[in-house]
Amino acid sequence: MSLEQIAKNINTDSMRFSEEQKMILESSRSFCQDTSSIEQVRQLLESPQGYDENVWQQLVALGWTGIAIPESFGGSELGIEAVVPIVESMGRSLSATPFIPCTLAAQVILRAASPEQQQRWLPKMVEGQIATIALLDNEDWGAISTTHQLSDELVLQGEKWFVDDAVTAELFIVLSQYQGRARFVVVERNQLPEGAIQAHALIDETKRSAKIDFTGVVVSANAVLAEENTQKILDDIKLIGALLTAAEAVGATSSCLNLIVEYLNTRKQFGKLIGSYQALKHPSVDILNKLEGARSQVYHAATLFEEGKGDVERDLEVACRMAKASANDALLYAGDRAVQFHGGMGFTYECDAQLYIRRAQWSQQQFGDSAHHRKRLAPLLLG
């Protein structure tokens, strides 16, 4: 019996899609369709920041940047479960904004910062200040420690890789070692020396990330977040990141399937629509099945957050890891089939199918690929 089959029997009665989530999904899908057509996505591929600043300000005005932040800081306090349908809609339109890294940075502040530190930074995030998290010392999401250092004199030493939206971020939440223990440190953009940010070349040209050298940056004591439960908070953030990446991948898979079906219903070969051939019908149905399975896993995990289990409890960890593994597989398969079904044209840069296979290659690695999550699911499911 596979891990997926075992996981189907775990707490599935707690999955729920609320009216609130439905309304958010409908409104966010409409917004993303209006502001992120395929033509607009392509126009932004070569832009330095990768997104339209005007669209970002509209998003802020809608209150999305504060949707998971408490009302006391200007947010809506709707939680991670309300973020999921927004991210799914963004994935469906291949909309590229700093929304996910901003959401994750805010979650770190909520979990690790003092009330005074929260009051200092969270209202700015609600108002649209771009923040991001800097976790990786290399490309390994499986690393259990960091070599990045904060000295006793509060001087940072080391680089961070694949920092999302680093080029436009004003605030960086950096994972470092301080006096032998992992700590989160807040660094503002004006503290970075010139040339500290080096943009990565990514296979998904709709995304932006960079390597940042924090060496020599001096921080104040009130920029170092609380030391209690740092490892647990880090585990939480990685799971939330995996869930949101999975939700985005589900949206992209849905859009990719629409692209496939539209092509199968218009392209003729030997006098017949190619969609009439079983060799193309059956994989298309497989994509749909994988898509619906992954979407169910995503909203199951979102439901657990809604029920107040927003930490690394067993059911929530299983749900988030299952969602990420399932969404990875669905988008990878859909992207591959989209290219193949379009024939020779599918391999060209001008064909929209390549946007999805590139997104699939990027998405599977973000917060761990399927093998990464299944490796950690095995002891949880098999004891």
C-alpha cells in the first residue's frame, strides 16, 4: 500500500471548503484573470522585478497582504486557510507577485517576535512593504541546521540562497546561528552593502530570487527575534511554505489542463480532432484526477489550520507534506503532457505550454520536492 493510500484514511472527515473560502476564491480568480493574462505574464518575463507594481498596489488595497495578520496590526485575521484560495488563483493565472514570501515573513514575525517588534513591522507589511525570508545556505531544503552566523557583537556572516523577491524586498527575515542556537534576525534593505544581492537565473522566468551576502551587516539587539522554539517555528514556516506552493501549483495545473483541452478540441490531424484519440484522452483524464487529488489535499491542510492546529502536529504535517507531493506530481505531469501534446510547437519558447513545464520544474523544488516530503511522511504514516 502506498503512502498516499494510507494517508487517505487520516482525518479526512475534517476537510471543509467554507463559504468564506468560496467567496475569496471567486473574487481572487476574477482579479487575477483581469490583471494577469498570458499576454501580461509574457510581458513581465524580462522585467527586473517580475511583477507589475500597479497590480501589487491593487492587491494591497484589497487587503490581501493583511489577510492572515491580526486586526490589531491592521489585518483581517482570517488565517492561512484564507490565503490558500488566493494563492491558488494566482497559480491559475501564473500571476507573479511577492505575496507568498510576504505572507511567510509575516508568519515568522507573528510566531517569533515580541509585541513591540510585531507592532514595528506588521503594520508596514499590511500596507504593502515587501518582506521575504532567507533560510537556505545552499539548495538543500532538507538541511536541519544553518552555517550562517550572528556574532556576539551582532555582526552577520554568510550568504543565503534562493531568497524570493530579494531585488524588491525592503525587509529580510534571516535564519542564523547566535550563541550556538538558531535565531531569526530582521535585516532592512538599507543595511545591505552595494552588490550584496545577486539575482539567480531561474528556469521559471515568472519568478525572482537571489543570493544575498549578509557578511558584515551589523544589526541591533531589537532586530533579533526571540530564541524560544525557533526550530519549531522554522518547521511551521517550511510547512506553510510547502502548502502555499502546493496551492499555487494546483492553480497552475488547472490552467495547464484548460490549455490542453482547448488544443485537443481545435487541432485536427488526419481529418479528425486529436482530442478524439484515446492516447490523448486518457492522459488528460489522468491530469484531472491528479489535479482533484492534489486540490483535496491542499484544502484538507487548510482546514486543519482553520481548526486551530496551525503548528507541526502530526495530522497537519501529514496534510501539508501530502499536498506538496501530490501537487508536485500533478503539475509536473500536466506540464510534460502539455508540451508533448502540442508536438514540435510545444518545445518552442512561443508556445504557452513551456510556461507550465517551467513552473512545474521550479515549483517542485520550492520547499522540497516529492521525494523530500515522502521521505518525511514514511515515519509519520508507518510508525
